[in-house]
Amino acid sequence: MYCNYKYYSMNSGRFAISVHILTLLAFADDEWNSSEYLAGSININPVLVRKELSNLRDHGLVISKEGKAGGSRLAKPSGQIFMSEVYEAVKQIDLLGKGINSPNPDCVVGRKINDHLDNLYDDAEKTLLLGLSKTSLADFCLKFA
Amino acid sequence: MYCNYKYYSMNSGRFAISVHILTLLAFADDEWNSSEYLAGSININPVLVRKELSNLRDHGLVISKEGKAGGSRLAKPSGQIFMSEVYEAVKQIDLLGKGINSPNPDCVVGRKINDHLDNLYDDAEKTLLLGLSKTSLADFCLKFA
DNA sequence: AAAACTGTAACATTTTTTATTCCAGAAATT
DNA sequence: AATTTCTGGAATAAAAAATGTTACAGTTTT
């Protein structure tokens, strides 16, 4: 077995789900939105929404209120939330799972390639983040007009 | 179930494996390298290497020779192969698997979000490719000096 | 006290990725 | 022309990751 670079976690849904949640919250303004309601629009299980909300909360993008009439809303104006932040928020978890495995250390290339790939990935990611930082959640919401 | 955006396929190894293969071939110059040898440095199964070679071949990055004393080598000088090409080569297969599923069509956001996410992803990917196009395989190999 | 939420843990299912086995066919070597 | 050493690729298995579900304790409003 080999390599588990998880740098580009825009993969497979979590980023999309987070953006979807944030978009709904942006449209709902000051209201507290239940995970049930959010899940209804996204068409996934409410528990998945809560998990994602939990992560967004940890990253300061949303706040939640427990108890009856509780729910979630944006932690700051949509003009101050950037896609790069969403990317970073979603990425975290994957990064933990990162496990770089054993290329052959007797090979000049194998011995060093992980470091070099790391650098390459870091650079590429910076570029990507720069691009994503140009779109705010407010910008994104405008598209629905 | 929801969303399967597979745009960012730099995920989990295939990109790394392809770069590893290409780097080995770049160092080996004109020699024909067997999948067995390549697999030895990467420390994965030779069949996986052949699959990856098959893909790289389809994208004009390597050529292979069958039969005894056969193997693979670069299809062009390493200075003319860019990381963006490798990314594109690896991406293809994932793109086929792309399946965007059913957000709630009764919701203003749900109805349109996939299109908007698509655009966002396309833009981000363009940025990423631009970044990757700045590093050639030759550049990458220099790091091993 | 009841109702309507969140927050999580534990578990089940599905999908994707990675690995393995096997063999037919191609070219060099003898 | 038989043998050897490769590729090419199908079929299958195993492992890992992503996604979905159930269940329930804890919070706050009514």
C-alpha cells in the first residue's frame, strides 16, 4: 500500500454540503434553521447536517442554539465568509487522516518523493485558496437571483 | 444520497503514483523500464503501475514496448511535461464517475445549487491548473539533486 | 411536564480505492 | 520453433472511506 494524500478534500460532497448549508442560512437571514429543515433542501439525513454544522461551528462560520426553537445561523455576514474558509473548514478532518506510506527507501526517488510531493501540493493548495478567497458567500448567493 | 462531485481527483494517491512513475522514467532517460521495476520503487503492485501507465499512455505522456526487454519510457522530454497534464490525465477517469444527485427541487437553493457549484469548481480548477502548469517534470526532478 | 430542538455515539450500508491472481499475446533470445 | 520476459487487461478480492441510520441524553421554550 502506498499513499494517502488528502490535501484536496473538495472531493465528494462535504464541501458541497457545507456550501449548501451556508447558502440556506444566508438566505434565511436571522432565523434559526433546524437541521431537519436544512436536510430537507439538501436531501440528506439530518444527522449528516448536524455533523457538518458541528464542523462549521468549530470554524466560526455558524452558531447554533439548542432546545426548542433552536437551530443554526451564520456567525457573521455572508459578505465576510469566503469559499476559501469553507474549503479550509472541510479540509481539516481529512488532514488528520493523512497517512503517507512507504515508497522504497533504497531508491533515490522513492526516498525523497513524499517531501517533494508535499511541497508541490502545498503550493497548489495555496493557489487554489487564493482563487476561492475571491468568492464570498454573498457573491455566491447573488447567483440565485 | 446526494452529491458526487469528483472534480478534484488529486485525492488519494493516483496523482502521486503517476508523478512517481514519471519521475522514475525521467531519471532513467532512454531505457525501457518494466512495471516490476517501477512498482519496486513505489512499493505497490505492478498491475497498478500498468493501469496507471495505460492511462498515461492514453494521454500521450509515456510510450510502452511489449515483449521481452520491453517496458515504458517518457513520450517526450521531461521539460515538456507539466504537472497540469498529469492532473488532467488522472482526473479523466474520475470525471466519468461523476454523478450529481437530487437536492430538493422545490427549494430555491436546492433547485440551482448544483449548477452554481459546478461553476465554482470549474473556476477553482482552472486556477489550480494554472498553478500546476508552472512546474515541469524536469523542474520536479531537479529537486532530487 | 411536554414538545422541539441539538449533540453525539454507535453501528450499518454503500461506494470507492487498492491489491491480487491469472492468462493471452508480443518481442527478444536461444 | 521453443523459451523467456515482458505488456495488456479481465476478473475478483480485500480494505478503506464515505455516507446513512438509529437511538438517546441534554437544552430550552411553551
